[in-house]
Amino acid sequence: MLKSELDKDLQDIAHENYQFKNWAKTFQCQPELLFTPTTEKQILKVVELANRKNKRIKVFGSGHSPSDLACTEDFLVNIDGMNRLLAVNQDGATVTVEAGMSLHKLHVVLKENKLALSNLGSISDQSIAGVMATASHGTGAHFGCMSTFILDMTLITANGQVVRCSSTENPELFTAAKCSLGALGIVTQVTLQAEPAFKLEAIQQPYKFPDILNNWDETIHSAEHVRVWWYPHTDDCVVWRANRTEKPITTNVQTMTNAVTTWWYERALGFHIYQGLLNMTRFRPAVIPALTQFMFDKVHSRPMHVIDDAHKIFNFDCLFPQYVNEWAIAWDDAPAVLRQLEDYITKHNLKVHFPVEIRFVDEDDIWLSPAYGRKTCYIGVIMYRPYGNPVPYKKYWKGYEDIMRKYNGRPHWAKAHGQTQQDLRHSYPKFDDFLNVRQQIDPNGMFLNAYLQRHIMQPQPKSNQLLARL
Ligand SMILES: Cc1cc2nc3c(=O)[nH]c(=O)nc-3n(C[C@H](O)[C@H](O)[C@H](O)COP(=O)(O)OP(=O)(O)OC[C@H]3O[C@@H](n4cnc5c(N)ncnc54)[C@H](O)[C@@H]3O)c2cc1C
């Protein structure tokens, strides 16, 4: 469909020849048209057009999902322009915002109102709607995933309605929509529960990994927020712990000498030199274990102690493009899983990158949240793509996923995985409830795409898929 065929008001927000690439540049698509609405009225027009022309719609946020979750070849929509603060209640610590707002902007808005999010993942580049759609998470035994912050939300549905939902208004839709995979409609507004602004004191220290595995429960509860990084091919790990504090802000860069030292370890050696060395290991993978040990000894084993505003402490530099895989299991099962992963790496003589990242999330009741009904440990594996170059990862992923499956693992929805509808139905007690809500609200599949078709819908033979689209 050509932009010139559209009504004038849609032409203003339509873009031809747009190529979507995710952050890691591992997935891409070429939509027929990209729309960038800045009002609900404009979104309604896009939905009306899609209904009339029998097109599918996919919204993307900041494109950070390492999968084709946000891809489509029909109409792609981005609502970055819908990023305003709509209401704030300082006493109740709640904010209502447009869902295209980035987390970075949300932190600014919250800080201006003396508020902060209670927990956060590694970065804040994502859109609010994007993190909520995949139940993105931080770490902390008593903190749920970020979708648990949602108090109410507004969606535009396939039949062109603006629907509000909360625990009292359309409660079934609400429980489904808090982790929707973008499969229910276009989220335009959310009200979030925050808390009074706070600082975190973070301490990172090296440990022997077997000691941590042998004292698992103690580790999980050793601070409000605990993250473990294991360095495969070694028995080393670092544990990052953060607690709320009233102490004054102190960073690693308070003096000139500290600033230079921090720059050397974190940017020069920890980023640029490491990327160069990793690139060389593409031709000599056998040196990866030695490089891992070197980086641990020289950079990561250095104790770190900082106090700052919470969002600055939660976030860190995720370095360069990467392949990632991350599944959620019951946190009691994690030591056994990690020991088996180590055995698999050794047995198959794999040379893999650090870290294996281990985080903890409290259980919730959101139908498709990977932390539904169980205290959860996320285990993430990574293979960096130095300078965007490919590295072998499939055998590592295969062994990792097989182990996770044995423990009823649930993949992070944003990350490419191999689970089928049957597998997911088995691990999510409310999977069919989600599908029922989806069917009611979007009977013609306007918000489906290849990812959703592959993983959550009944797989259809190719010819049927074509028929369904005609
Ligand atoms: C470097 C890096 C670090 C990361 N760190 C973490 C982490 O610490 N913890 C964690 O859990 N995850 C993490 N992630 C994953 C990330 O949080 C998720 O992929 C998240 O969904 C990305 O948000 P986004 O705005 O980029 O959404 P996109 O990737 O663009 O889209 C994700 C989903 O949201 C849907 N969506 C977006 N906007 C809307 C809307 N308005 N209405 C309806 N649906 C919508 C899309 O259709 C799609 O289904 C990380 C990813 C990267 C690349």
C-alpha cells in the first residue's frame, strides 16, 4: 500500500521504505508502512485502516527485544511521540503516563515529583509499554517484575475501542494485558505504582561460585536487590548487592585519580580492549577461558561500592551487541541448573562468554508473567557479537534450553526461544485464559505476527495461514 493512497491526516504520520532492526541488529523486518501517531485519535485511524485493508498491526517501543517479537510485514506502529505525564499523586506515589514514554524520561518525571520506581532492569532505554508487554524484570527477592507496578491501563483494541482496565474494571483483560506481548491491542496509557524517591548503596564483591551455590538461600536474601554474575570456565563469580540508604551520594569518580582509574577499568579495558580481544577469539576460541579469567582478575573482581539515586544504581552498561537467552525457573532449582550448565559446557568443550547472569524475582499473579505463581530465578546466558560480528551460539543455547526445560523453565518473552504452544501451555496454568481473552478482543488476529503465531497460537499449515490473511 502506498502512502499516497492514504487520507491526508494519515499521510502525515505514515512512512514508506522503513526497515526495522532491533537493538542488537539480530532481527529485522520491512513493514508495508510505518505509522508514528501522537494521539489516540490517530491510532484509531490506523486501526480503522487496518480493518478496512485486512492488515495486521504491530507496535514497537525502542526495539530492544532480542527476537522478532516486535516485527511485522504489514503496519508497524511506534508511539514514542506519546510520552507525556498525565497525572501524578505524590501521596499515593502513583503516576499516569502515556505508554510511549521511555524509562529514562520516566525517571526524570518521577524525580521531579520525589518518586522512583521500586525496581528496574539493566537499562532504561526501553518504552514503558515495551517493558510491561514482556514482564521485564530487575532483581530482588521481594520485588515483582515491572508489570506488577501497573495499576491501570488503556488499550486501543482491534474493533477501534478505547478500553480502560484495572483490578476493578475489566479485571480479566487487566490480568492478561499486564504482560500482553503486544497481542491484545495498542497500550496508550498506564498508571504505575512508584515509591518515594530513594538512594541505593551498592556493593559488588568477588566470591567462589561453589560457595554461593552452597549458600543459595542466604545469598538470595543477603540484600534487597541481589545479582550474581558467574564467569564460565572459572569457579569465580561476583555478587552485587544493593539496599536502600539515607547516606549521601558517593560514586567511583569523586577525585581525578578515581575518575581516571574508573575510566581505565570500565571504558578502556572493560569495553574497548575487551571488545578487540573478544573479536580476536573468533579466530582462536580456545583462549576464551584465559580471557575470561584475565577480565575477572583485572576488572570484575575489584570491589565496588557506590551510593546514588536508585535508577542510576540499577542500570549498567550492557556493552556491545549480543545474542542472549534467558529463562525463568523456581529459585530453589537454580543451583542444580547451574551445575548442569557447567557440566554441559565442559562436556561439549564449548567456549562461551561471561557472564551467566542470575537474578531473583518475587512471584506474581499475571497470567503470562514468567514469575507467575512461583518465586523465580532468571538465568541469562550471553554471547557477544564484537563489532557486530557473528559468533557461534546455537550449541550453547540448545544445551541451556534443554536443561531449562527439564526444570519447567519459562523463557523471557522478549528473547528468542524454542518453546511451542504446547510447552507454554504446560508451564503457564493460565495460558488458555490468556488465549480466550485474546480471541475475544482480537478475533481476526490483527495484533498477531510470526512470533506470536509460532509460539502462542496453534501452528497453522502454511496454506491455511495464507487463507486466514486473504
Ligand atoms: C541491552 C538490553 C538490556 C536488557 N535488560 C533487561 C533486563 O534487565 N531485564 C529484562 O527483563 N529485560 C531486559 N531486556 C529486554 C527488554 O526489557 C525487553 O525486550 C523489552 O520488551 C523492550 O522494550 P521496548 O520498548 O524496546 O519494546 P520492543 O522490543 O520494541 O517491543 C516489545 C514488545 O512490546 C510490545 N509493545 C511495545 N509498545 C507497545 C504498545 N504501545 N502497546 C502494545 N504493545 C507494545 C511490542 O509489540 C512487543 O511485543 C534488555 C534488552 C536489551 C537489548
